[in-house]
Amino acid sequence: MKKTDICIVGAGPGGAATALKLAYANQSCVLLDKATFPRDKICGDALSGKVSTVLNRLDPEIMNRFRAQPQVGMWGFKFTSPNGKEMHFDFTPEDLAEEDYPSAPGYVATRLVFDNFLIEEVKRHDCIDLQEGVQISEYKKIPEGYLLKDKSGNFSIQTKVLIIANGAHSAFSRKHAGLEKDNRHHAGGLRVYYKNVANLEGQPAIELHYFKELVPGYLWIFPLPNNGANVGLGMRTDMISDRKFNMRKALEELVATHPRLKDRFKNAEITDTVKGYGLPLGSKKRILSGDHYMLVGDAGHLIDPLTGEGIGNAIYSGTIAADQAVDCLKAEKYDAKFMRAYDARIQRVLGTELKASYLMQRIMLYPRIVNFLTNRVENNKFVMDFLNKIYADSTTEWHKQLWRPGFWWRVVTGN
């Protein structure tokens, strides 16, 4: 049986970032994953500016090495409202902090590429004991922390601090931490890979298309290398259930027949099967820690309620969990009360953003309001600059404006 001070279950972006932050703090850990890398993960594949920011803070060379991987740098996004009005948000160097964004503020890279890249970064550090192909099936609370055993019965490990980063379907999150699925704060998504989607040339941008049939969900088109694209749909789970909505059929019909899309997909080819996945959204405040444990990323239901983006929040929460784990070891305190510092910091760093995204998600329920706001925003430099900052800046200051009456006055009046 292994013994360790810190054990991380799940080596996706959240778990890998946790391990890397610990390594840069000269703290050893054990990192487990049921898969053997490289492996695919169903996802939209978009990496927000938050990812670049956090990894740059760890070590700028990480992002330099990442830019040598197959990826597409994103310099903006396109938004299409239910009435068909299209807005382009293109970033210029003036919009960005040069030291944080030496290249594009965001990227699109398949999870096959990105997750394996992070694992290769993990392997650079001898203090990270990476164990692949280990599927934990038993978590036992003991006085010293937790005892974990794998499905085969051949692996067991005892740890003082347990960090759960094993994704949206984490059994620990449900059975031990009590994070039950709530369809009002959960989304379903479909992803399919295409090649030769038209009009992806030029300065790359992610695309978000809102249709009346999908509100408050949306269809996305994210460019990938070699003329590829990640295309998908996302919608709240309660609405999928209430409407008996067939997402696969809707995706097929939209790309084949909708006036905005059919010409672009006329010569496109599917290169992979359509795959679905669940997204536990961060639109509901939850307790993310307890005696000797913390929940990171999707396992902590930290996915953005508006965009469905989870990689940035997984990486951010992982680095926060690493800091808390080091504090626990220094103080030799592992009780739930001491661990609450992790929850407090998550709320301080991510809470405002998640609340703002949930507000915007609820606004998206009303196509007429969305159309009205789109018309008002189109030539409103203040709002366009604000949306640029939301995309490129990982701080919470910009999101706080959504709760100020003066912001909405400027949206409506254009002043």
C-alpha cells in the first residue's frame, strides 16, 4: 500500500494543473487516472484566456511549449442572435496585457492533444508520481485521511489530503460529498468533428449561434487545425427533458437546412461519430470541501452556466486546491472547517463570474430580449469593449459590472 500526503484522483486539466502547481511549490503528490494517455475526452475543446493566464503564472515556458502543439489561436468570437444578427468581437493588442498574452488570448485544441500535453508537462517533474490505468472504486474515510482502493484490488493508497478531479460523473462527488445532479443546473451537450466547414478562413474566432429552438442553449463552431472544426449543441437538461428534445436530430437538421448554416456545411464531412456528455453547471453554490478532501473542476460542478466552458475553471480551481493542500500540511489541519478556506477562495475568484454567467443564461431564455440587447450592443463601443475583456481577462472585475444598474443603462441607452 502506498502512502502519500496528497493524492489527486483524475489527471485531466484540473488534476494535472493541481499536480503542476504542487510541483512548482516543491511539494510531492500522487496523481491517478483510470485512463492511459493519450485519450480522448468529449468536449467543445475551447481554451479560454483563463487557461493561458494560469499556466503562464506557473511557468511561461509551458505555454511556449503548448503553442508548438496542433492548435488554433483564437483572437475573437462571433455571436449570432435568434433574429440572425451577427456580431464580431475581434481583439487587438490594445485589448490584452502583453505579459499575459504573448500570443492569442484563447485557443482551440482537441482534448486528445491538450490533455496529453499536460500529462507530458507532469512527467517533467519527478515529485509527481503519475499512475495511469488505475480506476479507484472504493474511498474509505480513516482517521488519517482516506484509504483508496482500485477496482482490480491490486492498488491501494492512503492519503492525508484527497483532491477529487475526476470529472462530471465523479462517484466521490455524489456519494461522499453529496453533490447530486440537479437538472436545472445541468446541461447536455453533443459534439461532432467536421472538416471543410466553409468560412473558417481568416482570423480564427469561436462561433456561438443562438436559435429560437435552442434557447437558452446554443450551437457552436470552433475551428481546429487542418481545416477541422468542433461542432456541437448545448442545452439545459431540464429543458431537454421537458421538451422531449432530440438534440442529435436538431443538430443534423440545423446544419443541413438552416439558412445560416446549410451552405457552410454543404461540402463538409463528418470525421467522427456524434457523442454526448453531461455538464454539471456552476449556477448553484455548493460545498466543495470536507474533512481531508476538496473537489476540483467538473467534479465540483464548476462549469460556466452560459458557455459550458469548464477547462479554465478546472485549471483555476486545481491551482487553488494545491495552495490549500500545502497550507493543510504546514498547519497539520485537515478538518472541514480549515478546508473551507478553499471554498471561500473559489467564491472570491470564480463566484462572481459564475453568477454573472447564470444571469446571462436566464436572459437567454427570452429571445426578444436577446434580440433587443443585440441591436443595442452592435454599435456600442462601451459594451463591445466590455465583452472583449470578459473573453480575454480572467479577473472578476469585469463580471461585477453586470450587477451594476449603470452598466445596463449604458447598454440600453448607448451612452
